[in-house]
Amino acid sequence: MRSLGARETSVGLAIFALALLLAVLAPGFFARDNLADLFLANVPVLIIALGMTLVILTGHIDISVGSMFACCAVASGVLAKAGMPMVPVLLVSCALGGLLGVVNGLLVARVRIPSIVVTLATMIALREGLRWATDGAWIQDLPVEYQWLGTTAAVYPWLVLAAVVVLLAAFDWALHRLPAARAVYATGSSAHAARLAGIRVEAVTAAVFTVAGALVGLAAVLNSVRFNQIPSNTGLGLELKVIAAVVVGGTAITGGRGSVRGTVLGVVLLSAIGPALTFLGVTAYWERALHGVIILAAVAADALRQHRSMLLSPSGRSAS
């Protein structure tokens, strides 16, 4: 956990340095409206990143979350236009996301297909299936009751902020306190050792994909209620941003190590870079380049840590 704390500290320092630079060169970045828009635009990334953290902790990955996000958003918009009340729409979206997650989880856990292969297939299948079902058309003229979850534009950010704080606190508490969380970490550290310890690895794997899918459904609604239309291609590239934030936040891509705090810091850092460049007058083309450099540095740090651990371990010393 010492290395995880070091990663969180380094990401936190990077956020502080960026904030200090903006405070000096572009203080308008911290205007209340800009911060509110930045927060609301990245709430879906943060919520999906929580589920992705669980998936990666088990040593797997889910690159279908962008397509799942689109399916849940379009389904919720269609139901809202049909007159369904807001709460059932939210529940159906979460259930749809959870169902899609179950499919991924069972294929990985029961059929033993690598998660990258399963979720690549479902990513393509869901995206193309949605394009066929909608014929590429957007869901437009959403009911007023659907937009902003039935609240005003002034109340909605505070409502979402409170909900996100509660969700983050619950996830952080669960990962530190619940036996199920220990099973998640154990599965990612060594599935074989987890089985020997009596952990049902297949059930844990299916469960984390299901939870991740349900969170995608929640994020889809929280994002789509901000607008009066839903693009059929929404969520394109979302999976890359989510995975990058989780990895930058310190969750080991090989599983077994990570935290909610690290994921939050990773989302904050990567989400702030693009708008910060705009306020600093730097072309937006540099955003992806900076993301790539940060991700490469994070993965390289993990590789160096693992190499050092192997050298310091008794088996590593004896082999050398």
C-alpha cells in the first residue's frame, strides 16, 4: 500500500501544480460556472471509473463501457419520451447496464474468454446494434421532466454533488471494510491463491462486471438529463478516458492494487487538462499527447515497482 500512497501523492501534487499555474496565468478557470460545467461533464467518467476500478482490481478490463453507456442513454431517452416517470427510467437504465455487465462477466468467468476479447466483441456488437436500431437518428425533444432530473439548472449540480460524495464515501468504505472487497483484491493478486483460500473467483468476476454495468447505466442518465437530445453515438472514446484515469490513479493494470481515492485523483487530473489548455491558450491537440505521456509514466512506474519488488524478494535474490 506504500506505493499506492506514493502514486496518490504524486497525482495530487500534479493537480496542485496545475491549479497553481492556472491561478497565476488563467484565474478565469476557477469561475463558478466553469467549475460547475467541468464537474457535471465529468461525473459520468467518475462514476464509470468506480466500476472500472473494481474490474481492473480483479485483473480484468472492460472496453465496452462506452457502447453500454450509449445503449443505456438511448433506452432511457426512449422511455422518457414514452411517458415513463423519472425514477423508473433511472432504475431501468441501471438494470440494463447491469444486464449487459452480467453478459460480459459470465463470458469471462464461466466461458473463460479473456476479458479484452469479450468486451471488444460486445463493444462492437452493441455499438453497431444501436446504430441499426436507431438508424443513426438522435433521440430528440426529451420531456422537460426528464431534463435535469426534474430539478432546476441551479439545484441540479448540488444534487449531483451530494449524490457523488455519498457514492464515493460508500465505495471507499466498502473497499476498506467489506469481506467482498478483500475477495476482489485477492482475485486480482492471484486467482489461484484466491481459489485455495475458498474464494469463488468466478462469482467475484461476474459480480464486478455487473456492478460496473449498473454504474454505467446510472452515469448514462445523469449525463443525458443535461440536454434535450441524446446522440446515438454518445460515449465514443469514453472507455479510453475511464481506463486511463483509473490507471493514472494508481490501480495496477494487472490487478490486486488500487483505491477509490486514487481513481478520483486520476479523473480530476485527466479531466482538467483539456479545459486548462484552452484557458492557457494552448491548442487542444496537445490534450491527447499529454494524456499519453501521463499514462505512459504511470504504467512505467508500475513496471519499475514490480521489477524492484522482484529484485528485493527472496526468490528474486536467489535467482540473481
